[in-house]
Amino acid sequence: MTKSASAPSPKLTVSARHLSNHRLHADFARQYVLGDELGSGGFGFVVRATRVCDGFPVAVKFIFKDKVPNHGWVRDPSLGVIPMEAFVLKVVKHPGVVRFVDLFDDDAYFYLIMEHHGTPWQAPEPTSAKTPKNANETTAQEKTPKGMPTSSPMATSKSQPSAVKGAESLRPAPMERRSSCDLFECIEQHSRLSENKARWVFAQIVEAVYHLDTMGITHRDIKDENCVIDADFNVKLIDFGSAVIADPRKPPPYFNRFFGTMTFASSEILQGQSYRAPQAEVWSLGVLLSILLSGEGPFADQDAAMRGKITRPKGAWSHDALNLLLGCLEVNPDRRATIAQVRDHPWVRSAWSLRGLRRPSS
């Protein structure tokens, strides 16, 4: 008799590997019940949970204490020395930033408890790269907003923009997510968003970035995977592990090391120059805007990004949307649009009135 082969054991999630023999903080274990894993990355992993007292759904990020870099610690007046990400969420109260709920820690982890926002988006099965069609040139001649550029290098390409080659981020591996509620999966499901949906999503992110900027906080890793979104296209920023805080009353300092994602890195960062975080943040918003409207990044490769040579956007873009893109992706950071100018751009400003809403006051 031939012995039948046994079925392969299911692959353990990162959270299961780390928590299976780990004694959870006693107070945390009494107050929360853990669920399935939402994602994992170099700094830790995120698990869905439910608060026992009222059934409130939360996301718990287990942050490896020994993986937090030296610059990633902040002293909080009430909690002591904690990771930057926990500090930022604790001090920021804004509808566009995921809400801080609580913080625990033990010998191995910080347990950052946040609201669980978003709708799971089911991404389609991976397919071979598609060749984008060239979009028609925009011919509308509308008034250019003050402080925004009127032209920028633009290339027409038949090849799909690819990820940056030969360049690696200095931060740990990006978060790998399951049953994702993030903007990346939302765009994957829709291929690309209609201009009005993209406008609404982008305006919310800009509002959050602007609010952070008034507090001297820069996220430094703005991308679609760091935005969670629900079925009504309401968006919140997450993952502040690369954030930096500066005095908003002074000129922003220069940085030499980059801790974000290379495909969203600004021209000056790719050229190895020192950079100001708020200026680089606006560039990342420009890359995100291209992805929202066309489903693709704005550059064919890293060299094109360094030179600001934008691939002709796929699909029909309005003049205002294209003008905004060029303002965000200006190679010279001193001529690049500021976050205040992006927020006040007609294309962004109109997002609120199109929804019958009043734009939040500054």
C-alpha cells in the first residue's frame, strides 16, 4: 500500500510566528481580542483586534523595539520615550489621520492601537504589464494659478513606468498587507479612478498633509499603500514610522538620509542631494496624483524622475489637473509648489464644493 502524501502545512503569518509563544501585556489581553493579520513589514506587524468592552474594531501595530532606529524615538510628557509613529498619532487630531486609541509595551514590542479604518479591496489577479495608450494633449487654456509653473519636461512613452532600478530604500521592507483596506488595492480594483473620485481622495490627503505641516510634522513616506480608504472614498494617512518633526516657526531643516519609498522620492533625493522634507513631500503627492488619475507613476525610470521628464499621462486629464501635477513635480525644489499652494489650487479646492461640503478652515 502506498502511503498518501500529507497536505502541506499552511504558512504561518508573521504575527503567528512572533506571538504564538509570546505572553501579551496583561492589561492589553484583558481589553482586546486579536484577530487576523492585516500586514507586516520591517518595523513590525499589524493585527486586527476588537475592544472587549464595546466591540470597537481596532488595528494593533506591534512595533519591534529593537528595530526602531535612534532617530525614531520621542519623549512624550505622559508616556515617556516612545516611537515617533506613536507620538505623532497621539498629538495629531485630524480626520485625515488614523486615530490613536492606546499604547502598551512589553520587553519586545510597543502595541500601537489605532482605529481600524477602510474597506477591504479585492485586487484582481496579477496580469502582464499593459502598454499604455498615449493620452491626447491638453489644449484647454485656463488661467494658471499663481505660483504654479506653466510648463515642465514631458515625454511620450509606450512603455509602462517601472519601479526604480538599482536603488533601495534605507528603511526596512515595506508593509505587506492582506485583505487590504489601502489605496493601492483600491486603485488596483478600479485600474484608475475617475477625475472627480481622484480629486476627492487627493484633496483629503492634501488636507491632512497641510495640517501636519502647520504642526511641523512631515510624513516622509506618502504613497498609496500608506493611505487607508473606505467604500465612500474617505481616506486616512497611516504609517508614520518615517515621520520627522521640526519647529514650524523656522525654515525646514535639510536632511541627508532618506527613509521613504524610492519610487516616490523627489528629484533632489534621487540625485543624492540634501533635501527639505516638506518640499520632498509635495513631490510624493505629485507621484500619487499621477497614480490616482492614470493608474501609473509619472516617470518611465529613475533617470526620468531625476530630470523631471514626465511620461505623457494616460487618459484624459483636465488642464487644472495637469497643471497641478507639473507644479508638484517641478525639479527645482525652490520653485516647486508648496503644500499651501497645492491645497489652494483650483482643482483641489473644488473637491469640497463638488461634494456639497465646505472646505475645512486652515
